Amino acid sequence: MKKPMNWSKISLIIAAVLLAAIPFVSDSRTWLILLTQIFIFSILAMSYDVLLGYAGMVSFGHAMFFGIGAYTTAVLLDRFEPTLLVFSLSIAAGMLIAGIISFFVGLLTLRLKDHFFAMLTLALSGLFLVLAEKWRSVTNGNDGFTFSAPDVFRDRAVFYLTVLALLVVVYFALRRFTNSPLGRVLIAVRENEQRTKALGYRTLAYKVIASVVAGVTASLAGSLYVVSLRFVNTSVMAMDVTLDALLMTIIGGVGTLIGPIIGAGIIELAQHYLSDLAGEYPLFERWIIFFGILYILAVIFFPTGIAGFFKSLFSRRRRPEADAPPLEPAKPEVPR
């Protein structure tokens, strides 16, 4: 019996191929930079979705791991020759540091529930932000510093394709993680942790694993972000980074992975165009207000996110066909 074709995977591959063709059909530098930012924040939002959508944990300290990756890559590229090898090692070092810190932070915070966990992660993130501000010999404080990227990334198209390739790899890796038995246990923890404990699972260990995976992925996003700017300062650890990831995840669809990518695209495009409109129309100078309106509309009309809405829509269309009673064979007529 032939397996049904996985149309979602095929459509994602087609979308990736089309996006990869953009640098060859368009010479718009603005669009390349904007799409690169969307890809980077998609990785960040997917990492947050692992916590929120699959483990059911609301963290206000996710920018901490984003900033760790950002500063690790920026410092190493600034202190050493900015080669592709140093860039790769800086990403690996940032992910390793973020993984170790997220492990211990998880052991410290994940015993708490709900808002207690959220507040403690916010406090720890604030602690790392203060550390980045005060450790001026390394970070240069709020002023930040510029650095050189590898020569190969001077061509924006090359960096664009690199980030796109990493986005595809991260998506399928996280999809494999969430569809694995470990991911199924995380979903069970999200739905009912006490019942999952009663079944014999050590829920704290599973939540720590989710925290480490999310932290490592966020660190990758931070490394790519600073290379795209060639500049880093303490804003990479600001609360705004976490709120952006939260907003992208909720608008796109919690627990879908593809939803955060959609949310990142909507938020980054809206921010770009609203900022442009602010230069022409005074009404849009306070464009952050429109983000609030966008969030309210998303919660009202798409409570499960855009991806969740379409997923439920397609499932409702298929259900009547699946639930339809089988046709009964026609009864033979009795001759008179």
C-alpha cells in the first residue's frame, strides 16, 4: 500500500526553493536585508514555540540566550581574524554556552509553576542584561561595538542563502524533535503534568531538555542577527526581543513551528512598512500602537494563530468525508 504524499513537506520545500531563487531574479538590496531579518527572527520564534507551544512554558527571559549567541559571535569576530572558520566556531561556542546556561537555568526555574516561572526567568534575563552593561571591557556597555564579518558575507546574497539554509535545517530538526516520543511527552506535560507524572515520566527532565533545545536555537538566531548588522550592543538582551518572539509565536500559531515563521514575516513586514509610513504621515509615528491593534485583532479572530486557523479549517473540511456513513449495498428486488 502506497503512503500518502506529505503535501505540507513538499509545499515547504517548494517555498524554500522559490525563496532561494530571489537573489538571482531581483537585485533589491532592501528586500534581501528584510527577508534575512525575517528568517533570523523565524528561528528565534521557533525556539520560543518549543517552550510555549510544546512544553507549555511562558518565559520572559528568552532574550538572554539570543544575547549570549550575539555577544559570543561578535566578540570572537572582533578579537580574532573574521574568517569563516572563526564565524562557525563562534556559533558553536555560543550554542554551547547557551546550552549550559539554559540547563542550569532550567533546573533552577522549572520547578516553579506558571507566573512564578515567568517572573524568575525575567529576573535572570535582567541579571544578564546588567552584566552586559557593566562588563565594558568585553561588551563596551550600552555603546556596543562594530566588527567585521567574514569576507564571503560581504555579498548579501551569500549571507541570505546561508540564513535561509539554516532556517530550513532548524525547522526540520525541530519538527523531528517535536514529533519524536520525547516531543509527545512534552505535549502530555503541557496538557496535564500531574497525570504525566503519574504515568512514571520525570517531567522536570523533559522540560529541561526543551529549555536547552530552545536556548541553543535562540543562540543561533542571535549569532546570525549580529552578523547581519555588523554591530552589537545591549539591545540584543532587552525585553523587547522576548516580547517580539512571543508576539510572533501567538500571531502565527502556537505549537505549529510553521506559525512562528508566518508571525515573523507579518511582524517584520508590518514594522518595515509602518516605519516608512511614519516619515510621510504623522499618524504612523507611534507605529507601536498598531502592533497592539494587530495583536488584539489576532487574538479575537485567530485565537489559535493564523497557522492554527487554517489547520482547523482544513481538518473540518476533511472530517465530513471521513465521518460520512458507508454506502449500503442496494437490496435486490424480489420478483413478484
